[in-house]
Amino acid sequence: MFYDPNEGLSRSELDALALQRFQETLARASKSPAYQKKNLPSTLRSLQEVRELPFTLKQDLRDAFPYGFLAAPLESCVRLHSSSGTTGNPTVMLYTQNDLDNWSKLMARCMSLSGANRHDIFQNIMGYGLFTGGIGFHYGAERLGMLTIPIGPGNSKRQGWFMKHLGVSVVHILPSYAFRLYSHLKEEGVDPKELPLRIAFIGAEPHSEAMRREIERLYGIKAFNSFGLSEMNGPGVAFECQEQSGMHLWEDYYYAEIIDPETLEVLPDGEWGELVLSSIHREAMPLVRYRTRDLTRIIPEPCKCGRVHRRIDRIKGRTDDMLIINGVNLFPMQIEKTILGMKGVGSHYIIEVHKEQFLDKLYVKIEMTEEAFSGSLSELEALQKSLTAALTSELGVNPKVKLVERGSLPVEEGKAKRVYDYREKELA
């Protein structure tokens, strides 16, 4: 059963609506200072002409901070969200009330797709604030009619108590935290399979299909993948239906392309490449051909659920160097900036990311200077603590810092290799 009539549109109806909304988007975007510089055309004769439009990059948003991409009067905006990332100007997204209403409707559609309904009790175990993930699901759940508990992340004892005593049937949770919460419930003598819980929405961090299936097994539920990014509103860009065979990308809100990240040529359905998105139903800050840097493909086969909206596959990586650690976005340059600002350590370091007990663990190995290496043990421990505190403050995650002797870290020929991500191998 469809929550929204647009879920049942045919291919020709979807394409016609997308072209109409793209025309409206171009007219709206041309009012922003940033797109005025890009000389967008005033009209499109067909969706094939989209590939002739210029790309929009995250750096473009930073360079135009804060209001360069704003296409509506500032006084008509009622919300601002900001994405995490490297130091310097953040990327900010603004919303009119219509944008928020449409986002809420879209999130209700997504959650209904899994089988959630107004009879469910929803516990939102995601962060709120500038992060769009928690609040997007919150408003979608209320729009769908679910009793919504905005508990936020952490405090496993409290989470378990609410789930047990309030009859929670749907949760929004980080995959890694789902395992931590499971262990806590077992320690408290609670069998997760005896809870009313039946649906979990998981996302915001990389996870394997095996990890998803293990969550389902441990809790006795169905876990659904989702995809979103703050530049496109937040969560709700694409979502799994009950078939769990790829995420339906809502083509009445977003126009999707897959490009070769090297040649920038548009690839046919089925081929892996970088996802490029245009938001075609936003007022405040519509974005045209935004390069997400996420690697995926459009699944060419039709979905058994009957919806024509194309599906994207699980995100398998990125074309840039951003790392996602337990749901937190960070860049290696943030680590480098912090290290170079500390006395007693050299400029050579490596970053290792591991998966330990289903949680991401960040290790930073740093070579010391000769002066620091000849110091006392207490001085080395103090330096290690100072580095850990500085990195935690900058990154928003708690890394494990290891100081090593000068010359002990591997040196690559050519461009230095700084990041070693072992999570995919460890999850296999």
C-alpha cells in the first residue's frame, strides 16, 4: 500500500514531473548569487540536457558561505542545518517552512515504506541539533502518526528502560550502537527478541550486509537501510522498501545521475560510479548537479514492490578522503592540522581504522621528534594525553593515540599514504 500517490507514478509520469520540477528549480536557483555566476539556462527541452549543466561541489558551498546559494529571501527561512567536516567554513543549508513540510512528508513516506504506521511507538536514538539525521526522522515519524520518543543517542540503560516499559516497536539507530545496546540489554536480563520491537532504521555510517543481517538476527526484527545527506535536506533521499533489495530514490524530489569520477561522463544504469544529485523540489537552497562523492550504482532491474522510482545500491565508498567514524564525519587534514600544532611530535603519521566488536575504532600513530623521544616516560604520557585531548576536541571522536620512534612508520614512494581502513576486511 502506497503512503503517497507519487509512489505509484509510471516511468513517463515520473519523467514528466521531474522535467517540470527541474524547470522550476532552474528558475529558482538563478536567483542565488552563486548560480548567477554559473549562468544556468532558463529552460530545459528534455532531461537529457541536465548532463550539460555545471556541477556543484561542496567547496562551492564553503566558498559561498553563508548565503551565496540562498535562492529565497532570508526572512522566509525558518531553519538552518550544517554538515560536519573539515575545519574552515562549514556547509550550511537553509529551509523555508514549505521545505520542512515537504521533508516531513517525504520522511513519512520513507518510514511507511518499511511497514511502520501510526500504531507504532518510535524511539529515535540518533543525535539532534545541526545534524539532520535525528530531526529528519523525528518529524517524519510524527507526520506518519507514530508516538515519537526523541531520546537521542547514548545512555544504554535509559534506552533499554524506555524500550521495555513503553512498548517501543520502531527505532532509528546507528548499526554499531545496535550491538552495544544489545549487549547492555542482555546484561540487564532482557531478551531483545521478547521486546515489541519489529523495525530498525539504520544508517549514517558504513556497514555490511552481514552486519545488517546480524542485527536482524539478534533482535528478531527487520532492519532497513536509508541514504541521505544534508545538502539534499538530510535523510530521506533514498530508502529501502520491504523487499530490502536496494534503496528507492525519490525521483519526484531528486534527479539522480551516476558519473565516472575521472572523466565526469554520465554512466548507464547498472554501472558503478559517483552519485550526482539535483534537488528539484526545494525553495530556499536548491542545488543543481551536486557531486555527493558517494560511490553507488542505479539498479537496472524493476523492484518486486511495484514502485518505478529507481533504486540505488548500498554505498560502497567515496571518491574523497572523508572518513565516517561511528556516524561522525571527519577528514585526515583535521588530524594533520592538530598534530602539526603540537610540540614534541613530527609531521609523519598514519591513521588506522578498525572494526572492534562492531564499533569503529580510530588509531593515530605519530612519530616523535628526537627531543621528545629522549624525554622521560611521564613526559611521553603527558604528550600522549595532550594529543588525545586535542584530537578528541577537533574530531568529535575519541582516538587511540600511539607515539612511535622517528623513522618507524612506513614511507610510501610518491604521495604519502596516511589512511589505512581495515573495516571492510574485518567485516567480511
